[in-house]
Amino acid sequence: MSGISVATAPPDAPEVRRLFEASDRYLLGLYDADQAYLTSPDDLSAGNAIVFLAFREDVAVGCGVLLAQPGYGEIKRVYVDEAARGLGAGRQIVAHIERAAAAAGMGRVRLETGIRQPEAFALYRSCGYVEIGAFGDYKPDPVSVFMEKRL
């Protein structure tokens, strides 16, 4: 698919930090800080996260995280550089996260996205995710959309 490959990476890899910083700027341009639910690479060092990077011509252009939660996996930080959008990187990252979750015995994957990200919502919907109520530590929020897919 358009020369995109996906591989795992350590949470503290420079590419991960760069993409998380770009994602932070993007999200903070859309939402207030208390509505963005930002996760830093340092938050992922507890051993319950798998970080994925999407590459195009050996350049990291996207990222995503599978975070193991009690009873499910959570998708966090799916982001693709603007110049690489439309090439299928986001869809490939989600597919890799789902495969890793299934391999770890997780029966479902959940996520939170925002109403000001129609592209993200459309991607998750097209991948089979359905809307659910707030889960985990999230509280209902008028700018949040909570979704789940059973694997």
C-alpha cells in the first residue's frame, strides 16, 4: 500500500518523540489541553505498551500505540504526518495494533477520539469500530467519541 511499512519501536525512540510532539501540536490546535488526553513516551515505559511506527522510504511518517488495560487493549496516539496522509498509513497502524491485541489474547480494542477529527472517526468506523460510552478513567465529554471493536 503506497510503500508504507509498519514496525514496532521503543517508546523513547527519537522518531516516536518527534511524531508525538507533532501530534501534540495538532491536537492542541483542536482541543483545550484538558480535552486532548495526551500520552507521552515516558508514560509508556511501564511495559504494557507496544509502539508502532509507519515508515515511507525509511522515514517515520506515523505512529500508534497499543496499551494493555485490564480486559481490553486501548489504541492511543494514532497520528500520521500531514504529507503522508491518504497513503494508508493510519489504516496499517490500526491493523498492526489489532493483530498485536489479538495475539495477546485481548478480545476487544477501545479508543477515544475527538469530534473535531472527522478523518479519524471515519477511519475507525471503516475499520469496524462502533461507538460506546466512556470507559476506563475517561469521563463523558462533549468533544470525545469512544469506540470499540471486538476482535
